[in-house]
Amino acid sequence: MKIFYGWKMVISAVCLQFLSSVLLFNSLGAYASVLIEEKGWSRTAVAGAVSMQSMEGVFLGPFMGGFLDKYGAKQILRIGVIVVGAGFMLLSQIDTIGSFYLATLVFAVGTSFSGYFPLNVGIIQWFEKKRARALSTVGLGLALGGICVPIVAWCMQTYGWRATAFGSGVIMMVVGFPLASIYRKRPEDLGLHIDGIDPILAQATANQGDTSHLKAGMTKEPSFTTMQAIRTRAFWLLAAGHSSALLIVTAVNAHAINHMRTALHYSIAQASFIITTMTAFQLAGVLIGGYLGDKFPKRLLSGMCMLMHALGLLFLTFATERGSLVIFAVLHGLAWGIRGPFMQALRADYFGRQSIGQILGISGIIAAMGQFAGPLVAGALGDATGNYQLGFTVLALMAAAGSLLFLLAKKPDLPRDSATS
């Protein structure tokens, strides 16, 4: 049986997400902790550099979304992996906080071009009924990368952080470029059909009494323009909910290792083991979410995950022994794995494929506020109080409140012209 080309793209996206996750996203906290200790830089200064990555997406997202809708993701992904590789090579040479900011700015551009946004926009164009499953599968790469973070920590301790950073850049370029080249714009361009289901064949099968194919192959999805989507209440609620989730995700990635090192006197390797446990449960969450997302309301599942994020962060905040850290790892990992792919799937379900790149790009402006604020709030309050307890507690309460945003984000009515047709 021939494999639907969309699933080949999913495999490519999994591998690209894995590279970004293990080399950068989940390992950046280890680099930050080493630099704080070695260079004597403040938590706030390092957090500011980490947060800069998200701000680049604020400026590039809307423009890149329109490009993705028109031309597809392949060329953007190719550029992105090269830029990320260059960022690692620059990181390996830094000596000042200014050069660290420059390296993270390069990372920001590269990850904007090769990260979850263009990867998922490309996948959304190929799936509708199996969209949650496909996007959750892409999320496996992020989780699998987190499990391998101890390898990066071991390389940093064995070969030094500079050699590890340079080697990461080489790997990103050499492996990432051919993976990006697998992407194609839309199934129609290859004479294929969304989900790999021929609607004419689905009609014929339905005429023979099997209506499951009719549902899978002939249900018309919504088709919102960007302006029509922006005018809906759901657009803003989903964007704000996504932003509140990223408050915790980015704060944990930037500060969790340093929190465990300073508050619990863990080594970087010991703290990385907790991050590995967290991402193992993130992997389990991705698998669970892929099953649940096509069967139950994604917004309700997302609201539940926000409460799990908040509770998990509180266990990390007030941990005094390993058991509390494991509870954090379980709750935060499961919540991240289940909820993460839903952020794009929900918008695609609500607004359709027509302008999904630009819709996601504009949504990213609001989401990036949480991505930017999370590490800064935790870092600034950590410098002010001498520990992360106040900062993490504030973020946990904000995330808990964010669960209401998803509960209120009901599917919008179709635009008038779509409803009429």
C-alpha cells in the first residue's frame, strides 16, 4: 500500500522538530545555567536574551504566514535550518552578554523560519479529518528531543559548551537541509487529495452503504479569510490562551535547570534528568492527544491541560525532594504534549486552510507576548527575591486563569458568504 505523501512530510517534520528540541529548545536552559555560573551574568540578563527569540516571530509571523499560504514551506525551512546552524556557531564564540544577545537573535530568525509554525502550516494543508493525529505526531519530535537532552549536557561537561554548540550547528545544517527539502505545498499540486481520500471514491463508497467514507472525504471545511477570522471572538480567545500557556513553557525551559541547581543544589546532569522525565511524559501526552484530539473537543482538553501546567509548576516551585520534581515532570509533560499540537489544530478546524498561514502568523503576535514575558517575569522576580518561588507562583496562577480562555473559545459561525454557499 502506497504511503500518502502527507505522512512523509510528517516524518520530516518530526525529525526537524527533534533536532531543534534536543540541540536548542530544551538545551538552552543548560547553556543559560552554565553562562550564569561562568560569566556571572544575572538571571534577568540571560532571560532577556532567551526571550528575544520569541519577539522575532512577532515581526516575521504575519509576513511569513502570507508567504506560506502562497508558496509553501520548503524554501523557508531550508533557509531556517542554515540560519539556526549559523547561530550555534556564533554561540560557540561568544564572550560578552552583547554577543550572547546577537547569537539568540540569529536563533530567533532561524527558528521562526524552521520551527513549529512553518512546519505545522505545511502539515495543515495536507490533513483535515486526521489533522490532530498528524500535528500530534509532529509533536513527537519535540518530546523525543527533550528525552535526549542529557546527551547534550554530557557533551557540555565532557567537551565544553563551546564545542557542543559548534557541533550542534554542523548537525543542524547537514541533517536539516535535506529534511526540509521533502516538504511540498499542497496535495492538489501533486494530483492528490487532502487526507489521501478521493472525494469521488468516497461518494461511490457511500452510495454502496458505507457512509464513513462520505464523512471523511466530503465534509466541507470552513474557509475564513484573515480579516474574517480576526473579527471572531474565538480568534482572540485562542491567541490569549496560547499566550498564557507559553508563559509557563518558556519559563520552565529557561529557568528550571537553574532553579534546581540553586535551590536544590542539583548538578546540570541531575537537573537534565528531571527534564528528560518531563519530556518522556510529554511524549506520552503527544500520543494521548493524537487519539483524543480527533474524538473530543480540543478546547476543553486544552483548558484541562492549562490547569495541569499550573499545578505542575507549583510542584516544581516548592519542591524539597525528588518526588515533587517527578510530579512536576508528569503534569507539565503530559499537559504540554496533549495541548501543544491543539494550538494549530484548533485554528485550522475553526478557520480552514485558505489563509491559515497568515491567521497563525497574526495569532503568533499575541502568543509571543507570553513567550517573551515568561522567562523575563521569572528571571526579574528571581533576581529581586533571590529565588524563583514568587516568579513561578505568579506564572502558575496566570496559567490557571488561562484555562477559562479555552473554555470560552467556541467554534465561530461560518462567514456569511461561506454559509450561503
